[in-house]
Amino acid sequence: MARIELRNLRKDWPGVTAVDGINLRVDDGSFVALLGPSGCGKSTTLFMLAGIYSPSDGEILFDGARVNEVEARDRNIGIVFQSYALYPHMTAAENIGFPLRFQGLEKAEADHRVAEAAALVQVDQLLQRRPAQLSGGQQQRVALARALVKRPRLLLLDEPLSNLDAALRLTMRSEIRRLQRHLGITTILVTHDQIEATTMADRVVVMNRGRIEQEATAEDTYRRPRSLFVAGFIGAPPINLVPALAAGDRVTAGEVGLRASRPVTGEVVVGVRPEHLRLAASGVHGRVAAIEPMGREVLLALDGPLGRIHLLIAVGAGMPAEGAQVHVDFDPADTLLFDRSTSLRIEDVTLTPDAVVAV
Amino acid sequence: MIPAVALKQIEVSGSARPDWAALARRTRVRGMAGQIALAAFLAIVSLPIILPYFWMVVISFTARTGGVSADVLWTACAVIVPAVLLYSLVHLVVFSPGTRLAAGVGLTVVALALLAWLVGSRLHIDNYRFLWRANLVEEIRRKATAGGQFPSVWTAFTNSLALALSQTAVIVTVASLAGYYVSRFAFRGRALFLHGMLVAHAFPAMTLIIPIFLTLYWLHLLDTILGVMLVLTAIELPFYVFVMKGFFDSVPWEIEMSAMTDGATRRQAFVLVVLPQVRVGLIAVAVFAFIRAWEEYIFVRTMLIENKNWVMSLYLYWVADDVMGVDYGIVAAVSIFYVLPSLLLYVFCQKYLTQMTIGGIRG
Ligand SMILES: Nc1ncnc2c1ncn2[C@@H]1O[C@H](COP(=O)(O)OP(=O)(O)OP(=O)(O)O)[C@@H](O)[C@H]1O
Ligand SMILES: [Mg+2]
């Protein structure tokens, strides 16, 4: 088990900076998710932690000691790759036992450890099969057992669930979470699936273009996103972002006027999540352009003076038809205000309703 | 919305039930016709390749000093061709593997019996005397030619084996290491290196024969197996490096990374995890390298002079040169003896060789 710290970590590839100076602390025994869009440098960060890539700059510390120069094989890290990276010519048992070959264990002891790890992830019936004879989910479990068998101080998971079907993903999510709690092992999960990140991890690190946008609990990334990027990335369906003008304590976006709790000036962006909008008798008007059923709820796309706005409403009576003119309303306390020039959220401002300008 | 008229038409055509049985029969007939055409085509195309080899075999077991007659060949063909045709017919009509096998065995027995009866008395192994009589050629010609004594065929065989095995060993080792390096590492001049190798491979090595000859002379490697081996290896290597690079390219990075985080050194990862993935490539390269060395003629003809250094191709050449027109049987027998190792190797490793293009196709 270990406490991990990254200081100004940086990785330059020819022509592209994959990781652009990140600082991060991961507490001993905690579960952190690195979340971000494709190509934002998640895997690169992970591979630097594992010792596969060496950083261009900055420091990696395990329990306060610099490990930049320590080779991958000496770091004692368990890693599950996105492709699982099982060794095709070995059986599941040989795969799981591979890390133990380098530890000089007695054969009996090694066999025992393999059986133990296999039981932990419930692949004890499949030990004699080769990877090609295993399903995706089974391969994933074998890869997990191989990562755990050496009792690593740090477990790294690179999009471990992205190749599984929806049902299996759900099972493996709670499975991995249970294992992590049970073993108390420091874990870093890389994913571009926000649900995966928010349901599994204690803390979520949102990355964008090689930088950390926000590091917070799952709830904070949703309720108090630090930037426009985080607001847009967290939450599904995505938040509505409407450009607005602020002058004094008044914020105006098209026909909507809001009153800010303190003076704000300049160009701002108002964010309202689709689940915080509701149909009303009056308010912002728009024409229903599309109706998208999403199980218990329905996503409506409205075209109005504010551009296209999405709102999520419960299925039930009073559903407008396509093409209908409707009005939507919201509680201004649910809105988020961003500074357009810095893309950062303007904190400690609450909005209250002001007059709706009639059009 | 589909107009009502159109709907009506769909209903009408839908109500005329198709004759499923007729359709199935048509597919079957077409499939069989296609198979027959394909088999016929392959048979005709392979005839010019198979017939000379077959004739060589027949000659080596039937010819006597003085000349060759073709009647045994035609008799044998008259038995074998109908047998093969009959078996093809069985294969087309019968689908149970058991019956097919029984038919195959039965036809083989009948054909063999017929052959034994028709030409059995004409077969002999005298032409293979060279295997145990070292001075055979001199005996036939009554005098030594081609610079003195003929060596025993086993001397040539051993030389060929030494040449082919050492060349194979060097090529497999160097090509796999270099292919791995080129596949995995970015280094200054990598693109130039790759292009250079392609050019080197496309370049006709024959044009270098005089400089190579002189170089070997100065190095005192002329007329040694080692010298020829080094030259041939150098000429062949670029191609094999490319082939191995292709195989290594198709081994995912991750399993190597995984091995290294699992505690392996880079070298251990290479040996324990990467090499097993390119096993097919190694086998293919080894077989091709061996066969190429075994069949090499031009360079060994130029650079091996003394008869104690002859390899099999030279032995065959001098035998043919000395007794041709007198004793075709011996030439044919030596030829058979010469191609047998390559042929066996090829047959046993065929399934790996056909996979070579798969790995090699990625640049
Ligand atoms: N070995 C490499 N050589 C050059 N560039 C690389 C290399 N590996 C990654 N990159 C680049 O670095 C950037 C970050 O890549 P990385 O693999 O870390 O992204 P990621 O966040 O893991 O994305 P994904 O979700 O698609 O896996 C990308 O622009 C990528 O093209
Ligand atoms: Mg990645």
C-alpha cells in the first residue's frame, strides 16, 4: 500500500505534450479515478506511474520517496490494461502466476497464491484455459488476478471495463470496488466513462489536454464544477450552456433576466442541467424539435431564442408533441455561472429570478 | 406511406410460394460444377510442375546406363491418373469421411498392385549406388575429370548441411533481434535504415560477385564454407529482418509493458513473452533460410573451388557434367537425393510457411 504523489509531472512526445504538468496526491488505500476525453493523457500518466514511460519533467513519489529512476519491475505495481494484455501462449494459471516467477517463491507457495488470487476474482474453474478460450469478462478477471497476485502497493486500471457489455460492466464495477475495499489497496482507475468514475472512486480527477481540470469528490464535480469543461463533461445528458451578459447584479441571456447576489461584469455563460428544467405555464419559450425517450425519462430538445436547449422530464401525462410551443422554467439556485474569458466558474454567486423580458 | 397499389403487388408476389427444393438443388449443382472446374484447373496447371518431378523419380528407379525410355513413365501415368480421377469423383459424390478414406485406401492398393505387376520388374536401385560407392563417377567415365577425384556424396552433403544450418542459425538470430529493434525502438536514422534494407534487398546481388570474390580472397575466406555462409547471410538478411519486423509489429506493446511491470527485465520480457508470439515467424524464416542455402548455386559455384568443399548443388552439377548423355539414371538419383531434405522440411513446416505473409505484410 502506498501514498502517491505527482509533482509537476510532464510528458512530451515529439510534437505533442501528453501530460502538461500535473499535481496530484492519492492517499493510502484510496480509490481515485482519472476521468477525461480520449487523448487527454490518462494512459500516459498511468504508464509513468507504472514506470513504463519516464517523465519528461516533474516527480513521482511513493510514500514521499522519489521513484522516477526506479524501474517498472521494481515498483511492485499491479496493472490491468485496456486490452488486458494477457500472454496468449500461457494458460490462465500461468498468466496469473507470471509475476511470481520473478519473486523466487517456492512452487507450492506460488501455486497457493495463484489459487488464492483466482478464487478472489472467481476464475478458479478456468485456470487451464488459454486467453483465446476465455470470454471478455473472464479475461478481464484473469488480468485482475494477475495484477493482484503479487500483492502490489498500487493497482492501476486502464479502462478495464470498456470492452464489456453493459450488464457485465455493472457487475464488475461493484466487484472491483468490493475487492479494493476488502484489500485496502491504493487504486487509480483510468476511464472516460463518468458513471464508472463517479460510482467507483472516492475522488475523481477530471483531465483535459494533459492538465487536471478539477480534483474533487464525484458530487462536487457535478454540483460545483470548477470550469466549463468539467461542467460539460460531467452529467448526462450534458448541461445546457447559454451565453449571457452581466452588468452589475443583472445577468441577461436573451429573454431571461437573473439577479446575482453580488455584482458581476462581462461576458458570462449560464449553465442549467437538463434535469433542472421543467415545463411551465410561462418562462422561456421554445418549439419542441425532437423527443428522445430515455427509459423513465424523456429528453426534449427545444429550439428557442436561447438556441437549442435540452430538458429532461418524467414520462407521463402532459407530454408535448413534436412541434408544439412550450415554456420552460427553472430554479435559479440550480444554475451555474461561468466567466467566458477564463472558462472558470464564478463562485459564491447565487442567482435569483428577475423579470422575464417579454418578447 | 406505401401506396395501396404497391401493397397489392407485394401481396401478389408474396403469395406465389417459391420452390425451395428447386432453389436448393440449383445451389448444389452450381457448387459441384464449381468444384469440378476448380479441381480440373488446378490439375492442369500443376501438371507441368508435377510431371517433370515424377519423371525424375521414375528415371532414377528405372534407367540403366546407356539411355532412358519413357514407357515406364507412361505406364505409371496410365495407372495413377485414372486412380486419382476416380478418387476425385468419390470425393465429390461421397460426403462421409469414413467412406472417403476407405475409397482412398482401396484405390491406392489397387494402383500399387497394378504398378507392381506392370512395371515392378523394371524397378531397381542401382542408380543410388553413389550413396555408398564414392568413386562411382570415375568408374563410369573410366577417368577422372573436373580436377581430380570425385568426393563422396556424404562430404558434399555434410558441407551443404553445415552451410545451411549455420546460415539458418545466424539469420534467425540476427533477423529476430534486428527485427525486434526496428519494430520497437525509435532511433536516429530508422527510416533511412528501413529504406536502405529495402534497396539492399531489391539490388541484384549477382552484380557484386567480383568485389565479393576479391574481398573473400583478401580475407583468406575464399573456398571456405564460412566465407560463403557469411556472404549469403549478408545478402539474405535484409529480407528476413523485414519479415521479422512485421511479426514483431503485430505483437501488442501492452503485453511487453505488462511483463515488465510484472517484474521481468526487458530481456526476460522479450524471451518469455514476445518471442513465443512470433514463433511462426521464426519457424518460417528458419525454413526459408535453410532451403535458400541448400539450393544456392551461383555463389557457391564461384567461391568454392576444391572438391572437398563441394556442396550438394556443385556435386549434382559435376555429376551431370561428367555422366550426362551416358547415365541419366544417376543424375536423376542424385537430384532426388538433393531435393529430398528441402521437400521434407517444406512438407512438415507447410502450415507455418503459409502464415508468413500474414505477419510479413505489415510494413
Ligand atoms: N508512444 C507515444 N508516442 C507519441 N505520442 C503518444 C504516445 N502515446 C500517447 N501519445 C499521445 O499522447 C496523447 C495522450 O495519449 P494517452 O494515450 O495518454 O491518452 P488517453 O487519455 O489514455 O486516451 P484514451 O482514452 O483514448 O486511451 C495523445 O495525443 C497521443 O496521441
Ligand atoms: Mg488510454
